[in-house]
Amino acid sequence: MGTFSDRALSIQPTGVRKMFDLAGDDVISFGLGEPDFQPPPVAIEAFHQAMLDGRNKYTTTAGLPELRQKIAESWDSYQSGMDESNICITMSGTNALLNLFLTLVNPGDNVLLPEPYFPLYGPDVTIAGGTARYYSCLFEDEFIPHVAHLESLVDENTVAILYNFPSNPTGGTLNESQRDQLLEFAKRHNLWIISDEVYDRIVFNAPHVSFMGTDYDRVLVVNSFSKTFAMTGWRMGYIASTNREAMQQIIKMQYYITACSNDAMQYAILTAMNEASDYPNILAEEFRQRCDLIVKRLNAMPGVECHKPKGAIYVFPKVNVPNMTSQEVAMELLRDGVLCSPGSAFGPSGEGHLRFAYTISQEDISKGMDIVAKTLLRLQSNE
């Protein structure tokens, strides 16, 4: 009698979801990275109209040509000359990640991944038959890796490195000089670069720095509409690359993962890009104000140190409560009415940290931080 596959048995539920499942409806939630906005009204209306117009059928595997062309044009400031053949629509950014690992990784290969990490990265590599090797992105370095550490991990079986800026969970971002150092490392070892840039439009006070538009043709960018257009439940993303041979393989793989993406929804997203193109900037400004507020509140608490992120929707402060793990601290906060994620859910170097997603109103952030301050004071006084 058959049993379950090794790949299924080796994958565990994420610590983020565990905390979310334990929470009641009355908590102040800094848990999931889900913007508390709705998609642009014109997109919702276009979604409805597209269904009424009969856009309820299978589509091409790579996606609606007009949408792919529009996405390609949206990258002109980084990489001119792309067209629809450089884009594959996916059912979310997570679908895009799995597609890329299945396309690039053979059994015995390894992939370099950031740590602290988005919890899906490692299991996706496992599903593809590869091995995850984690490189450190530490608080004292503002979550930017050292090339010397990367060099210590790479070997003849390393096929790719994943970069995630702005980062989930840390909010870390990089400048052009740092980007170029990481680019040169990948070039030296002929690695594929998977660049997870789903927060590219949620950046504060400086332009987004992308791996797109460089002189390296082994760059594969993952993006989605979940965060920048508040469409988390729509599950729509894409892969972009100037490498046409890679795109052919990716599009082929996409057929065997989902066959195609949602028909009517693609028309809605095209409408959003054409008629609500400034919507991500509106969201980014609100998130910037929330970021300023939560960082100020956290840094005023004894035993807490918090970098001010330059992008994304998370803070990842160091929280010093002697003799308690981040999981234990997060559970105490949950009992007092605040949901956040323990840093250990994002890898070993996340221990001693908590992740707060500032995806709630500024009023609720203030209320939540009042509770966090009282809980931490109680825990620290009990040492």
C-alpha cells in the first residue's frame, strides 16, 4: 500500500499561518501581509463587465496578449524593448516561484535563498527536488547579505540565487551599489537570478532598485498584483525576463501547473493598469505614514530596536525579552490581543525578532502598539 511522498512529509505548515489560525476575531492583527484596501473600483467594474461579456473561458497559457504587452511596457524605465513574449501571467507570485524552481532545478541541484525568508522559498525548492542553502541577511547589516558569505555557499551544483528586495519579512531594501555587487556574484558563477520584486511599487523616499535592466541575461523577475493593487485574493502575478529561451520553458511549464490564468480577471487588471496606474503610489504613501508611526512606537520601547524600512509592508524589530523565544513572546502578545509573527517562522536568524505587518489603520497601529508596550514591560519585569 502506498504512503505519502517524501516531499509532502518534509514540508510543514508555516509559523505565520499557525499564529493566524490561533487568533480570534477580536485581535489587532499585524499578522498576514495583506493590504487593508480593495482593488481600484474600475478594476472591480471591469472584472464584472468582462464576465458579462463572456470572458469566462480558457485563455492562452502565457496570458492575455494585451495585458502581457502592457506589463512589458511598464518596465520601459528599467528595460526597454520588451514585448509580450517576455512575460508569462501566473496564478499569483507564489505560482510564479514554483514555476521557476520547477523550470531550473534538477535533483541534486541547490539554490541560494535569503534568510530570514519568505516561508515558501525552501519548500518550493524541495518540491522541485533540489536543496535550499540559506544565506544570512542580518539586522546589523540592515538585512543586506555579504558577498563573502555567498561565496562560501556556492558550489558546482548551485544553479540559482534568489533575491527579495524590498523584503518579506524584513522590509530590507538595497541601493544600486549593493545590487551590482550581488549581480556580479551571480555572473561569476553563471547563476540564474530569481528576483522577487512583488513590493516594487511600495517603496519610500527613493526609487525601486531592480535586477531588471542590468547587462545580465539570466535574470528572472517575479511580480504580482496582490500587494500593489490590493488584489491578494485575485491570485494574479507574472514572470518577466529578457531571456527568450527561458521564457519558452517557463510558459511550457505553466501549462502543466495551471493551464492558464483567469480570463475575466486579466481584463480587469489591464483596466487597472490603464485607468488606475497611480493606485500603487496612493497605497505606498499610506504605507509610508504607517511605517513611520510603527517604527517610532517600537523604538520608544525598552529592549526593542527597529530599522526603518525603505519599502514593503513589514517591520522586523529585535525584541529582547530574556529567557523567552520569539514564539513565546508572540504567544503572550496574542493572549493580550495582538497578533504578530515570531521571527523564528522565517528562519533561525529570525529568532529574537518579531514581524509586524503594518496593514491596518494608523489608529489600530497605535492601539496595537499600546498593547505591545504593556506586554513587553510585563514580560521584561518578570525576568
